[in-house]
Amino acid sequence: MKRSMLAPLLAAPLLTALGGCTDLTPLRAQIDDLRNEVVLLRKEVREGRQSAQDTADQALATAQSSHLCCDVTNDKIEGMFRRRLGSGSTPAPPAPR
């Protein structure tokens, strides 16, 4: 076969194969689906962060409240001992073990 006859024979299958690659619609649809999924995941991450921050804030408020309660209780106990010692009476001896 001559070289001039071989070129059209090879060009036809090559053009057919490349012609199939030009339809990018399925790839574009997949890319759009992936973009939508990324948007949803970002939203979930943002909501998760906010939920974690809310939980941390609530835990901190509870800890501060608990600490304040302990301080108030300790002040009351200390005040009772001061009054008892300051009234001139002797404190009761410690209980035997």
C-alpha cells in the first residue's frame, strides 16, 4: 500500500475516537454533583463547628457557676467558724477516732 492511501485509513478511526471525547456533558454533570456535595459538606462542617462552640460555651458557664457556688458555700462555712470562735466560747473538742 502506498503511503497516501494509508493516511485516510488511519485518520478515520482516529477522528471517530476523538469525536467521542468531545461530549463532556457527563463529566460536567459529575463536576456539578461534586460541587453541590462540597457545598453541603462545608455547610455541615460550619454547623458542626457552631454546635461544638455552643457546647463548649455551655460547659464553661456550668463550670463557672459551679465554682461560684463552691466559693459561696466555703464563705458561709468560714463565717460560721468565725462567729463561733469570735463569740468567746471554746470550740468543741474533736471527735474521737
